[in-house]
Amino acid sequence: MNLLSLFHWLSHSAAGLYMQRSSWAFAVAETVHLIALATLGGTVLVVHLTTLGLIRRVPIAKLATELFPATIGSLAVLLVTGVLMVSEEALKCYYSQGFRAKMLALGLAIVVFIPLHAIQAKTTRESAPWWLKVGAAVSLLLWISVGLAGRAIGFL
């Protein structure tokens, strides 16, 4: 199955047809998506700013560990609501350069985030080493790229 076939199947799936026919389902999915985005963005931002030394109230490891459930939970909600929203206009998304850029940035952000979080959760030093700070900065840039590319979907 190629990627176009997958998007075609998604648009004709039960979820896709429901999203297309409902007058309110897309709005609900988008609202939940944005709430999850705010949660994910907030948790990632706080942990990374702490890693960068811009917030110093709580140790990095404690913060990363305590916020992890909210981070992963919001990411899961984002993925589910994102698939629902894509199913409503799957073929448009398939051809959208903004959507492709968002998916690339999202994949990279997740790949960078997972090992970075594992390191942050085990950091015992009061100040993060330079390479961990670089990782946090790169991760922040990737998550910002996901958001910007997401906004671009409607314009490209």
C-alpha cells in the first residue's frame, strides 16, 4: 500500500466519513487538539527552559519526571485528534506541502524528544551540560517548527 492509498483509505474510513458528514465533529476535534497542543507545548517549554538554565526553581530531573505523564498524554491526544482531522480532508493533506513539513518536523521532534527526556530525567547536576542545553534548544526549535508548519497547512 502506498501513501496515497493510505490517505484515500483514511478519507473513506468510518472516522473519515463521520468527520466529513458531521457539522461539529471537526470543531470538537480541533478544540481538543489545541488544548492538547497547549499542554504539550507548556510541559516541553518548562522542562527545556529549565535545562537551558532560564528557570531554576525545580531540578531538571524532578520536573522532567513529574511532567512526563502530561507530556506523553497530550502527545497521544494530539496524534489521535490529528488523525481525525486529517481524515476529514485526507487528500487535501496528502498534497499539502505544509502538512508534509509538519509531519517531518513532528517526526524529528519526537525522535529528538525521547532520548533527550530520558537524559533530562536522570540529570543530577544542578546545571545541565552544554550538549544537553543544545539538545533542549534543538528540541524547542523542532516543536516550534511543528506549530508553524501546522499553521502553514491552510496557506500552502
